[in-house]
Amino acid sequence: MQTKLGELLYPLLEVDHEAWGMYAFSRDILNRRISPETKREMLKQARACGIEYAQRMMLEYGTRDVRVLAERMNLKLEFKDALMTGKRVLFASYTPPDRIEIMEEPLRRAAEQVREAGPGLVELFPQAGIMNTILGHEIYHFVEDRFAQEIYTRTERVLLWKLLGLKNYSTIRTLSEVGAMAFTQELNRLRYPPFILDVLLYYSYDSASAETITRDVLGVSSGKV
């Protein structure tokens, strides 16, 4: 029996930023290479980084409206229908140097599910708000490219291997995502961690996967995982 959307989202609204970040780390290929204590410190710095750059961009471009911001950054914004990558639905993407694609079908389907779930969720997740949150997230990845030599979520790296004096380091995908979430939350003045949209957007395509994500996040939040 399918779980109602509200039963998934309302408990997730209580999950703090660290738990969302630790959940994201649990899906990262580098998860086992980093100690829990180091991960927590990295998450704090990545979140602070996202907020800092949101404020810097607001100051530089004179707006917190993500659509206006994208325009003033000369980003090419395109809207398309859903795009499947294997079994996954792609919600949005940033392609260097300046193109952002947003898939409209997932937004429409999520908005319909929210309306069916009741006015409480409609207030939290209006369709335009979902779109702005996603757009803000993708803009952060453009900002990362622009400031690649100094921005924390690009400069923090993990040593993969060393041999005969040679060392190979890797950036950490989770930190980039945490920074992007903090960036868009700051721009859009959201009252909840934007990670929750992963559950909302998946729900209309695969409610079982949305339930699994919810269960796993709540497990991390409660310390059971």
C-alpha cells in the first residue's frame, strides 16, 4: 500500500542539516575513506560555504531572485520534459560553461501530488518554489566553476592513493551537494533543508524509492544507521 506523501514529508521537515549531510555521505563513493568526525566538520564548512557564496552573489548581482540572478550571470536556462538516465529521473543539470536545464514534468507531477496532499504542503512546496530551489542549486555549481581555485567545496579533497612520491586526490561530491543546498536555501529563504525535494520529486515516479529514502534519512537522523 502506497504511503501518503504527507506521511513522508512531515517527519523529514524535522531532520537537521547534519543528518541530511551524513545521509548524502552514506551514498558517496568516498564514504569509507573519511572518519565520522571529519565528515561532520566538512559538512559544517560546506554549508557555511554555500551560505557565504549566496550572500556574495546577492551582493555582486543585486538580487536574490534566482531567475534574475541566472539572467544577470548570462546563464542559458532551458526547460525540458523529463529525462531518464537509466532508471533514474533527471530533475535538472548544469553543463559547463553556462547551461542549466530544468525538467518541467517532474515539477508538474510533484506539484500535483502536493495539491492532492492538502493545503499545508502546498504552502511549503508551491510549484514555482520547487523550481526556484532547483535553479538555485544548479547556479551554485556554476559558481563553483567560477571560483574553483578557492571555493571550499572544490578545494577540500581526499587522498586516493600515493606511490613513489606521487599522490592522487579527489574532490568530494557530497560537499558540493551540501554547498549547493545551503546556497539555494539562503537565496530562497527556505524554512527546510532542500534535500527534502529529492523525496518529493521521486514520489510521483517511484513512491517505493521515496519511502526508502525517507526511512534511510530518518534512520541516520535517529542514529540507527
